[in-house]
Amino acid sequence: MSGKIDWNTRLVPYTQVVDELKVKLRGMRKQFDIETKHSPIELVTGRVKPVQSLLDKAHRKNIPESDIEMVLQDIAGVRVVCQFVDDIYTIVDLVRSRDDFDVVEEKDYIAHKKDSGYRSYHIIISYPVQTIHGKKYVTAEIQIRTLAMNFWATNEHSLNYKYKGQIPSNIKARLKSAAEAAFKLDEEMAKIKDEVQEAQWVFRELKRPGQGMRGVKDNEIRRDL
């Protein structure tokens, strides 16, 4: 660890931002579950980049340590995983409408995928966090992607780590092919989205203790199951 900056102390507000964003996004998911038949949010995770990983990235990009917080936008990261592609844009609109943080930048890697095949929607925000030293604005990244995109990206990240960013060309080719297959899966599932959501709602209602089926008749349950 560098002796210039005490990163364990410096990153505390970033951890707080990630924790607060996870609570808020999971709260949105819960509200969707209660008020509607479908939540566009399937899963919410988050992390603060480990200190050594942070310093390594700065070194690769020739960023002075004193400029890391100003230049790197993904020190704090939250990931929202959705079932369907159009759920992603629903979440994007909801994030844009929030007044508890400011959207700084958006990157649509779904409409404009990366050469590697990577797809996701990135939103950079400026989040005001209250610390013992007063208010601090922290930059954080929200990634929004489908389950299929997340599966692909997780494996691609592991391979990048294994090969130190130099993935062999034959594996790169297979990754690109897998990325297209994953997106094809998303496209096919979108065609039966209504049926999938109805089945999930029925299943969820059957598991809800003492809540009944909110107007769904027995014969409708049997048909949908």
C-alpha cells in the first residue's frame, strides 16, 4: 500500500455510498413487488474497489495517486441485475428521476456494445454523503444489465484477471460468440416476457402467507401453472 494516502480512511465514504445505494435500490425492488406484478430489479450488489486493485488500475492508466478520486469513476460501484432488456431502461429512467443524487454521465453499452462483446448500461452519479467532517460528494457507478449479460461479464472478468488483460485470441473469439448467444437469449425471452411474468406472479402469490391470490381464480392458477 502506498504511504502517500491512507486509503482505508479515504474509502470510508465510498463504502457508505454503496451501502446507502443498495438499501435504496432494494427498497425500490420491494415496492415493485408489493405494488405491481413485476419488479424490473432482480438483484442488487455493490462493492468498493480494493485498495491494491485501485492503485494497480491507476498505475496502468498512468494516473497520479493524488488524482485517483478525481479521475476514476468506479471506485464505488453498484450493480442492478434485471430479467429483461427493457427492464434496464425502466431502471435508467428511475435513476434519472431521483433527486437525492445527480447523474453525471451515461454510457449505453447495450445499444453500442464494446468490441469484446460486453453489454451493460453504466450511469455515473455524484452522491452527497454525510460524514463526520461534513458533506462529501462521492462519484459512484451504477451498472445495469440482464442476468445473461451479467453471467457473460462475470466470466469475462475472471478470464481477464487470469490472463492479466491479455486473453488469447481463440478465447476472445469464443467470448464474442458467447456474448451474441447471451444477447440472443435476452431477445428470445423478451418475446415471452408477459407469460414469464404472469407465471412468476402466480408462483409468488401462492407462496405469500395469508394474502390470497388478489382476484386470481383457482382455474386460472391451474391454467397458468
